[in-house]
Amino acid sequence: NKTIKFLLTILIMFGFILSTGGSSVLAETATPEYVDVKATISSDFGFTIRDKSQIIFAVSPGHEQVGSHEIAIDCRSNHGEPWTLSVAGGPLTSTSTGAEISNNNFLFWHTVNVNTGNPASPHGTLMPSFGSTQAMSESGQIVYESSVDEGVDAFIGLGIGLKIVVPSGTQAADDYSTTISITMTDSY
């Protein structure tokens, strides 16, 4: 009886080998093929001014006044490099006579970012330093230089306040205006 079972087992194995074309019972591996994968991360570089309404001053000679609201700016960058924010403007010019309020009397400074949303507080370099004022420049000047880590997936909130100083006896009563430009530039 053991002999019959042994012979039957051998016959079954022989039949299996014939049915598989003589290949071994172990699994085979085909030659691998490859597929290239590429991911493109879209650029997100720029800024938004949250309130572009006109900034209003109503000031008497011999006084100074802060503008009606700050310029609140949300900057974003994923370029992987530091960036700068520049401001240019002035002088304030009379709409009727062309007389000017000198840029020495048209000042800006950094304000506390009033945003309660997502932008992070800046940790780059403020120019001038926080709390200091600087005369506006027609040719533009850097007001913020980001830190290296603010060049990667950054969303930074900044604020710029404006102030005019009107010395006594120097400015005729009139409406004065100018346009301020703000520019964000990659440092590379």
C-alpha cells in the first residue's frame, strides 16, 4: 500500500512537470521595465495689497499727520530664494499749481500687521527698523528683505504706514497727490 502511494505521488509530480512545460515550480520574475515620473511645482510669487483705497490726509500747516490707513501687504513666495519688497513714490504735488510737499516731509514706516488671517509675521530685515521713519524716495528703496526660509512656501504679512509733515508757512492750501508703487523682487 505504501508502494502504491509512493508511485502515485511520483506519477502526479511527473504529470505536473509535463503540464508546466518542464519549468520549475518556483516563480519567475520578468525583466523590470521603468516609467519616469516628473512633478512640477507651480510658481507662487507675488503680493497682494489688502486695501487699495486712497490714503487720505487732512493736515494744517505746522502739523504732521498719519494717513487714514496702513498699506497692508501679504507677500508669498515658493521660489526657494530670499526676496525684497521695495516702495517708491512722491513727492505729493498740488493738483492745481504743481507745488510740491518734499519727500523729506513724506515719510513711511513699518506698522504692526493688523491681519488676523494666515500670513506669518515677518522675520527678515525691516528697512528702516521697526518704529523708525524714512523719507519716501521717487527711485524706490528696499523696505523689507526676507530671510532665507521666507523664500520657501512663505506667506508673510507686512504693513507700511504713511505720514506727512507740513512745516508752518511753507505750503499753500490745496489738494496734493501722488502714487506709490510697491515691488517684490527675487534676490536671485
